[in-house]
Amino acid sequence: GPGALGFPSDELHVADLTKTLEGMYTEKRYKQMLWYVEACYSGSMFNKLSPNMNITAHTAANEEESSYACIWDDEMDVYLGDCWSLNWMNNTEQIFPNLETETVE
């Protein structure tokens, strides 16, 4: 749910991520940081960060919604992908090899 990203054997909670990112910012461990996160409620992980931290986060969902699956495989009886990642990959393929023309601005 909101405020956590699940991994196979653990979870990352928003308080821990925020503390780590704030520490990295304070210690000047990066100039700019870019996150891409495909997960339900992934927007909840970044919505309280200071805009002064120079962190950009692109997420598949906001803090109140699920990410949407859209590639179904009948043989395996499972979704293989989600709409956000599919659109991102399609966009990358369309501009390739001119990747320098794309920005996150």
C-alpha cells in the first residue's frame, strides 16, 4: 500500500527512503538524482521530499492508486507488464538512437 515498496524478501518504507535521501543531500553525495519507479502507490514514496533536493521521481501511480497492468499472457496466465513501463519503453524505442533528444524536464 501507500508508503512502502515491496521486494521479494523485504519492504522499503517511505520514512527510511526519505531519511536516506535527506542524508545524501546534506552530505552532497549527488548533484542530481532521477528515480523511475513502477509500483502501485509509488508516488507516495516521493511526495514529501523538498523540491530543493534536486530529485526527480517518475512513478507509475500517485499515492492513491494502483499501477495498471496491461500485457496479459494467456499461456502463462499472468500479466507480464504494466501500462506505464510499456509506454516508457515504446517512447525510448521511438527516439532511439537519438536518446539525447529526450529529457525529463
